[in-house]
Amino acid sequence: MRTLATVALLLAALVTGCGRFQTEGDLFFVRSAGADLPVWVRGNTDSGVFMVVLAGGPGNSGMSYLSPVTESLEEKYAVVYWDQRATGVAQGNPTPETLSLEQFVADTHAVISALRQRHDVQKLFLLGPSWGGTLGTAYLLEHQEGVAGWIDMDGNHDWQKNWDFTLDYVKVHAERKLAAGEEVDTWRGVPEWAESMKGTRMSSDSLWKWQRLCTKAGGYILDPSNSPGAGVDLLLFSPFSLGAMRTNDGIVLEKILSDDAFYDALQMSPKLSRITIPSLVLWGRHDGAVPVAMAYDAYDNLGTPPEHKFLVIFENSAHLPPFEEPEAFLEAVTRFIEKYR
């Protein structure tokens, strides 16, 4: 696990750094079941409107979601970044048994409860990108009270269903490349492999092979010039991300793949009707990691009344709409928050 020395070094970098990486705002830890979770509250806390970011991955540092996009939201609202257990610069010594969906939900509730104790939270919104969409869905199945709105951004609420969709994505891309005689060595045999994997459960080997193919196909970033960093396909913006890249080692993902109960708990499509709060579903049309079919699955199955749920598809984005279409993303999120604040 991360050491306090690591935290001290990262905080020093923030203090001595420039621009948005300085430690402005409220930075504190929340203890939950053997883990100490860092929480960073930034922006306009006087607004009474707080948006809690549930980081993706699993394994991304929540602090890494600080970007020019979220800074724009901070001008109007408070934005809350935090690191989940075994992620980023989270501290403590949590046991493997605490790496469960139930515990991640409990951690999220502990963070939100501490936030309410420290600040005048009048309206609370959740933003869940990718794995954050998994965690947000699970959280809302247990705790909808006090949440003004749910923003699901390319979130994976059903891992088995999504696995089949992602296999279709690489299969179709491979067939197009082979038909055009392009990159034949890369894509030869992929359609057959993808078809053979459909209906099976993910394993480490199959997942990493698929991820390489999805990245090659542009499933994370449609336009490479919009990437947040060379070789980086998930929001890595701040020095806090260094902790996640060096020390996380995929521990949460490996637990999911090796623990039948954890994996089975991630199949939540049949339960979405229990979520009834205002919801905004945001998706990149060209997402290969969590394909757009999952957006329609989420929107159609949410129990939110039709007049209070909204679907926005970004036509020029893959898995990272805030970076590929930042203005459209900000407009959609701001319009939703203003409607339900």
C-alpha cells in the first residue's frame, strides 16, 4: 500500500507546483474498514452544489480527474475528487476481503457522509465515468436519498453484457480492416477469437488481449490529438496519478476477475428499474470500452420517469467525451445540474 511518505511527496509537489495542482480547497482523509481515503473538495462550495466524482478503472486515482474541464465546473459548483481503496494514494492496510462491491459502496457512503459533516451540501450530484458508472449504479441501488442527480458517463453497469458488446466492437473493426487489406497482421484471426469469447466470462488473458485491440481500434480515444497524455487512455492529469500508475498494479480488477461473487454482483441491468432519481446518461458514439449499446441499456432500464432522464450521445467521441467534446460535455452537465439544483 502507499506510504505516508508517498503522500507527503505528492502533497509537496502540489504545494510547490503551479496552476491547478496547488492544494487549494479542502483536503482530508476518511477512514473506512482499514483504508484511509483521501478526499479533495475544490471549487465554489458557497454554491451548496457538490458533484462527487467516482473514478474509473477500477484503479484510476480520483485526483487525476482534475482537468480544465472540471475546473470549468468548479467555477459554479464544488467538485469532489477522492481515491478509492487500493487506488491512487489511498492509505491504510485493507485486507483482500474488503475488496468487494459492498465495501466500495460503503466507502462511497462514508466519503459522502464526511462531506456533509464538513460542508453545507444542499444538492449532491454523482458523476460516474466507466468503472465509476459501475460503482455509482451499485451505490444508488442502496442510497438514493439525498442525491439530487446521477450522471452516468460511459459507465459499465453490467460487466457480462458489456463484455459481449466490446467483443462485437473489436470483431467489427477487425472485419473492416481485413476487408480493406489494412493491418492484416494485427487483425488476422481476431473476428474468430472475438466470436469464440462471446458468452464466456472475462479472464485476465482475454481482457488484456481485448484491451490492446480496443486501444488499437480507437475505442478509448477517437482522435489521438485529444488524448490527455501520450499513452494514457484514462484521465491522468495530476501528480496524484503517479501513485495509481506505480502501485495499484490492477489489484481491484484482479480481485473482480478471480472472485465469482464480486464479478456476479456487477451484472446490474435487471436492477436499474430501482433507480428513480433524475439521471443524465452521457456516451461517446465510438466508445469501444463500454459501447454505446450500454447507453441505451442504461437509459431504457432506469426507473426514472421519462421526463427526468436524459440521453446525450457525443457523435465525435469514444470513451472520453470530456476531452474529445469538452464544450458539449460541459453544456450537458451544466444544464442538468441547473435543472435539479
